[in-house]
Amino acid sequence: MLVGEKAPPSPELAALYRTEEARQHVRDWLTERADYRETSESWQSTRDFLLEIAVIFLILAEIILSFVFGVVAIREGREQSKVLAHMEQSAAATASAMTAASSSLQSLADAQAKSLDRLNQMSDTLRDSLKTSSGMASATHKQLNILEQEQADRAAQLARKPKLQLHIGSVPLSIGPFNVLHPPTYPIREQTDTSVIFDSSIMNAGTAPATRVQLRAVVFATDVSFSSNANLIRPNEPADNPFQTSIINIELIRPHVNMPMTLSFSFPKGRAPFQVLFNVDADEIEAGTPLGGILKACTSDDNTAAHGLLSPL
């Protein structure tokens, strides 16, 4: 129809038939499609042939491989049979060895059980011994603590000492050093031309009691007499002594206790000033521990105070 002169009845094909160029293009396209179909049919024939050859080759290869694998399988089967026989022998030997090992282990377990029993007995013995030792250690520790406490108490007791101090009025008696031009002064309660009276007290300023206290008053004059409202004694002294000693005995002075007393001195009218020194003894302090001294004029012109001494006895 495309090469004739009669137009096709279909409108779509009529458009292809109008010009020679269109008809030539259609002829070329049809020729090309015919060539492509011929080429495709030829390739399909070649492909089918090649596939048949490949299938034949694969079948042959499968047959050959089956034969080879069969031979290998037979050989491996024989080897496995040998291995299984060897394994059976080994298993029998292993079973025998395991039986012997089981017997040995049972014997070892029995021995270990006996050893464990002995160890338990030893542990019980050691535990009992440890309890005993712990009790002894605890008792020893308690005893040691008691001894340490006693030593500490003894050390503290030894560290506690009395400290005695004499006051004239409210002024503590001083043992110096002090300014010679301005010595300490002590108040007088009462004074006449022939006597002088001081209010005094002895105080324990330490941390321990003072027992069997002896307060000594040493008057550096033979014509001056000393008296007190406290328990006063006079020791025996040589007649040519240039001083007189008086002792006031006090049985006990507790810490921070103040014991008042009066100190009275009598002398001839118009006598020159005299010195009085004080020291003290006790069981807990050294003998002759100085407390201080006073210097007193014997005139009624100076009746307000006595003066401290720089050099006590």
C-alpha cells in the first residue's frame, strides 16, 4: 500500500502516504525493522545452540565430578572407618584410664575428707585457744589500762602541789625583787608607841592540800616580842641569838582556803625600826620556803603602813 498509488483508508496511514519523503521514510523504517528481526532470529538460533552446548558440557562435568567425588567418598569412608576403629580403641583405653582416675580421685577425696576432719578439729582447737587468748588479752588490756590510769593519777597527784602565800591585810607578802626606793607597803590595823597589830592570813593558792604546816616568823631583834591568836610556840634558842623565832602550827590547809590570823608585835617606846621575815614548812613543800618580810618603824608618826623587805631570810 505504501508503494502503490491508492491512498489507505485509515486517517493515520493517510498522513504517511501524502508525500514521497514520508513514504520513503516509512519504507526505510520497515526495511530496518525487517533487518532487525532477521538479526534477532539469527542471534536467537546461535544463543540456543550455545546453550545446548553449555548444558551438554555441564552434564558431562556433573558426571565426571560425581565419579571423582564417589571415589573420594569411598577413600574417605575407608579412612573414617580406620579412624573410628582407632577412636573405639582410644575410647576403651580412656574408659579404663577414667576408671582408674575415678578410683584415684575417690581415694583422694577420702583422704581429703579425713584431712578436712583433722583441719576442722584443729580449727576448733585454735578457735578455743583464740577465745582463751582473747580473754587473756582483754584481761591484760584492762589491767594495763588500770595501771596506766593509776600511773596517770599518780603523776597528776605528784604534779599537784600546794602553794602557800601570806597576806598582810589584802596585800600578798612579796619576796621581791622590787624597787628599793618604792618598796611594797602593808596596812596596819592598830599601832601605839609600844605595839603594832596586823591583820593577816595564810592562803593555799596551789592545787593540793598542805599538811602539817609550820609558819615561821623571825624577828631580828631581842627586845621585840611576837604574838598571834593562832597556835604559837617558841623553840629553844641560844641566849645570844640576835633574832627570835616563833612558829605557828597548822595541821591542814586545803587548796584555795584562806586562814586569817593576827600578828602582834610589842617593843620598847622609841625603839628603832625592826625587821620580820616569814618562811613556811609543810610535808609537800621544801623546808624554809620564803614568804617575804616587813620592815616596821616603832614611832607613832608612821602608823599607816609597814614596808616590804628586799632580802628575805
